[in-house]
Amino acid sequence: MPKALCLISLVASILVVVLFLADMALGLLGMQDLAPLRSANTLMDVVFIVAGAALIFMSWTTYREQR
């Protein structure tokens, strides 16, 4: 069960990073209409990308310890 929870958090954090990275990239390229969150705030995008990356790292290291 702990392995499954690590994998679930890993997948969820990857989705968060991809979502906010796409929002920031499309917003900076001038395609606000295509951005998932309509490029509301770049600072919010950066904070969520950093937090998601930290969660990816923690999930991956915890998963590797449980092998």
C-alpha cells in the first residue's frame, strides 16, 4: 500500500507541474486563450511548479527507499 501511495502522489505532482508549466509557457508566448488557466498569474505558476517539483523529488526518493 505505501508503494501505491507514493506512485499516486508522484503522478499527481507530475500532472500539477505539467499543468502549470503549460499555463506559464503559453501565457509567456502570448497564447492566453490556449493556456489551461488563462495565464492568470505567473508568480502562482512558478510557485506551483517549484512545489510540484519538490513533491516529485520526495515521492521518488520515498518510493526508492521502499523497494
